[in-house]
Amino acid sequence: MDTMTPREVVAALDRYIIGQDKAKRAVAIAMRTRWRRMRLPEELKDEVVPKNIIMIGSTGVGKTEIARRLAKLSDAPFIKVEASKFTEVGYVGRDVESIIRDLTEQSIAMVKSEHVSLVQEKAAAAAEERILDALLPRRRSEVSMAYREPAPGAYDSAGQTVEPPESETATREKFRRMLKEGRLDERTVEFEIKEKAVPMGIISNVGMEDLESSLKEMMGNMFPEKTRRRSLKVPEAMKALTQEEAARMVDMDKVSREAIRRVEQMGMVFLDEIDKVAGRESGGSGPDVSREGVQRDLLPIIEGSTVNTKYGAVKTDHILFIAAGAFHVSKPSDLIPELQGRFPIRVELDNLTKEDFVRILTEPKNALIKQYVALLETEGLTVEFTPDAVDEIAAIAASVNGRTENIGARRLYTVLERLIEDISFHAPDAVQKTITINAAYVQGQLKDVIKDEDLSRFIL
């Protein structure tokens, strides 16, 4: 994704997210800036720091959706975390440095997957040989006493390579063809797999996951590898052995170095619910002390520091941080000034209107109506939504958002679930296989909820 132009990034996000052009443009520019920085001279490259972004907007307007789509579009290490689950050091909760450790784990998985794909063909060939060995164990007692199986590359007195008996080679090739044609899929084979003895849970205290992981790895290395036999069908054995062979071929030291480089140069962190740690002055006691402590703990990571992980030290100087929050109760100015300065770009997302809801229901590739139609189609039921039905659903969602808590596009889920509840329940037994949902049907299904505000608060 780093190679995409800002226009291409926005176009890609437009396929899933309606509106919020300012936020999409800010993210697209930030991504392109990283691409530009990688092409600067070395003496200037380190001086260009990421322009971190803070998104401000009500729940359900698309902040998290932008993060989710960035994660799918981006080839860079990416992690989404909630600021509310972290606490200041000394309190029960997760340490903010675990953000970088988790990001490194994501990068390790990404790079390892790439390296595995490069050796997949060789791994599959090695797995095939192991399966043939299991299907055709060499029985030396049946081989002529005059013939002793040579070591690979052995030669006879005439200088010719010594080959095993023709019958054994022919049988192996015959089984190889049968294996590739799927004629051995019902056969069961036994093979040995290696596994490390890893101790069970060592620490049960909340917030000690990183220490427990390190202790498990350290203690696991103290125990020898164990082998155990497994019996699997040939296709399952092929898959398991291919994975084992691929893992053996991958150089994990090289993977670790590449993964750390990607985190340091291209890593992205989406820090959601930043407003939940924006506590006002509390006089030195209570939960606000921990919230302000989280902000202060975030400062060095966002500004640039070194975090120790089990794969090596990771510098955070050029990791891009995107923070987001609804800021209903607090406001960005309630963050400590030092943290505010670490997010120079601020983007305010607009509340969604009825027109936005109509577009959300129909335009994106993953539009809600498309999802419900596809789900019911699995039961042999064809459901059609008329344009006036879509308009009525959007109007109801906007009205309920205006009268109760504004939860943005998430209101569409509740309205649609209530709307097609009867259809969904009776779908397996429905006699009528084609159903058209129009405005009258929508009003009939939701009229009681719309009229009674207390009921709409409870149900929608």
C-alpha cells in the first residue's frame, strides 16, 4: 500500500467507507509521506518524523472502519488497540510497551508467511517424499542379498551411478502418480512430528502476559524436543508435513531482522478510544491518576524510544500513530499538552445523515443489504429491497439516532435485524421463495417501535 498514490488510497477506501473524505485524505497523505521518506538521502531520512493523526468523531462514523480497511490494504505491519485497556505502570492492566511487542509479533507473522510461500514448492516436494516413505517402507529383507542399497551418489566399478532395483523405483513412481491424482486420499499414514515441551500457565495475574510469554519460551528451550506419532489421512498428512518442512527451511534469524526493520520503518498503530484516557484534573487520586499515567507512558513510545522484544530491540521513532476517540465527555484539550503535541494532524469526522445511510446500505462492496440478501439466498430465498424501502430504512435509522443516542451507522444493524427477523426465522420453511421488501413493509414491521420512543430506546 505504501506504493499507492493518495488518490488510489482514497479510491480503495471509498469502496467500503462512505464520506469522511477529510479523514481518508489525511490517512492517504500520511501513507504516501512514508513512501517519500524511504527515498530520501540517508542524512535527511532520519530527520523526517511521522505526522501522527488524531480522529475526532462520534461512535459509528467510520473511525475504526478506516483502521480495519487500512489493515487489509496495507503491506506494512499494522495493529489496532484500545487505549482503555492500558494502565500506568504499577496498576493492574497492560503495559503500553506491549503495543510495540504485539506489532512486532504481527510483523514476524507477516514476514514468516512471505518466506514460507517462497519455499512452499520445495516443502511440498519434501512432504511428498516423506508420505511415499510412509506408504512404501523399504523392506531390506526382500531385497536380493547380492544387492546392498548404495548411499546417494555411489558409483560402480565402471563409473556408473548405482540405482536401486527397477521394481522398487517403478513402484515408487507409480505411487507418486497415484498420490498426485488423489487416488490415495483415503489411505492413512503414520509419521513422527517434533514438538517442544512448553510449560503450562506460569503467572495468572492480569497484565503479565508478556512476562509469562518470555518465561514460557525460556523454559521451553530448556526441555528437549519430543516426538510423537500421528495417524492422518493422506491429504491432511500432506498439509501438516508441508508446513513442518517449510518451517524447517525458513531462516528465523533472517525473518526477525526483516520484521524488525519493517516495524521501525513502516509500522502503524491505530490507538482507539484515546478519549477514555483523557481524564480531567482529579486532585491526585482516583482513576484519573492512572489515565494520566497512561498518557505519560505513551509519550516516549510516540515520540521515539527503544522497546525490547524477544526478537530484539525495536525503535519507535518512525512508527505512524493514528489515534481516535468520540470525545463526548472529554475533549482533545483534556489530553496532557505533551501528548497533544505528538498528534499535529487533527481530523474531525462528520455525523452521518439519512443520505449517508442510503449510500451505506447500497454502495460499498460489503453493503449491509447485499450481506442480508446473500445470507438468505443460502436458504433458497430471494429477497429484493426496493429503493423506497432503502430510503425508509435510512430515514428510520436517522430518526432514532436523533431521538436517542447517536451510534452512527451501527444503528442500521439494529434496524435491519428487527426488519427481517420474521423472514430470517421462517426462511428454512418458507413456501414463497421470492420476497419483495418495500416502504410499506418496512413501516408495518417497525411502526410500533417508531411511535413509542421508550420502546425504540429499548429495542433500537
